[in-house]
Amino acid sequence: MLTEAYLAFLAATAVIIIIPGPTNLTIVADSIAAGLKKSLWTVLGAAVSHIVFIGVATAGVAATLTSYPNVFVFIKWFGVAYLCFQGGRILFRRTTIEAPGAATAGTQASHRYLIKGFLVNTTNPKALLFYAALFPPFVNPKMAYFPQLVILSLTFIGIFAIVGIVHAILGFRAKEFFQTKRNADLENKISGSVIIGAAVWMATK
């Protein structure tokens, strides 16, 4: 792979990942609602999903989704329903106020946020087509294919992890605003609405 091609891939990937989408919105919402540590599990779950997507896309399943659009539609709407459920659960939950200095971590187990991150990202099947379209232009056909794919994949996952952590930190910073009783209900409304908004975004794409 030529250096110029790699730098171009680096720039394209950074721009694409930074653009707000269901996964980034969910990370922010989890950070606001459950704290930084729990939202980092969401980031990890989404990163694992990306790894799976990369493997599946390179195995040719992207072509299968193109040939069988009903599978694409089913996965997409499952994701929409899951996000709506999660958003509604937060939107209408009872407000609890923590004492000053109390831990801000959510009551759910960490693995639930890992699963959420994985599901939110996985139920966006367009990612398969995205990978199938993104990687080939940056692969040099005169060089070994597999090492180039590994480099591109690790680069993508690395950039996603950095951007995901930044989103989690931004959400956590915003959570400080919601530590008073006056703003506690607003926290639930914002977190739930952001996740439902992510569902709407996915449904309209």
C-alpha cells in the first residue's frame, strides 16, 4: 500500500466516523445517563461489532445483502425497534437523585452496555456495504491483499475507538450539569430523546 493511499484512507475514515450517527449518539446518551465508565463499554461493544463487520464484509456477505434486500430491511428495523425500546425506557424511567459525591455509574451491569454497543452498531447493515465500498479503493492490487486489509482494519478500529472515547468524555462532561434535582428529569429526557433520535436517523437512511 502506498503512503499516499494510506493517508487518504486515514482522512476519509476520520471524517466518516466523526459524522454523528446512531452509535455515536448512543455513546453520548449512555455517558450522560450512566457515566463515563459504562459508556466506554458501549464503545467497546461497537468496536467489536466493527471487527465482525470487517470480517463479514471481506467474506462476501455484503454481496448477499445486496442480492437479498429483505434481509437488509429486517436487520435495519430490528435495530430501529431496539433503539426505540432503549430510548423509551430511559425517557420514562423514575428520576433518582444521587447525593453529592456519589458515584454516577448506571445501575445496569457493564456487560449490558457492551451488548448495547454491539447491537446498535450491528443492526445498521449498511455498514457491511460501507466496508465493501471503502476498503478496495485503497488496496494496491500489486501487493499482498491480506496485510493491507489488516492495516486498514486496525486503522479504522483505532480511529473509531478514539472518536468513541471523545464522545463518551463529552457526554460525561455534560452529565455534571444534571447532578441537581432541578435538572434530573431533563437528563432522562435528553438521553432518551437522543437514543430515539438515533432510531429515527437509522429509519430514514
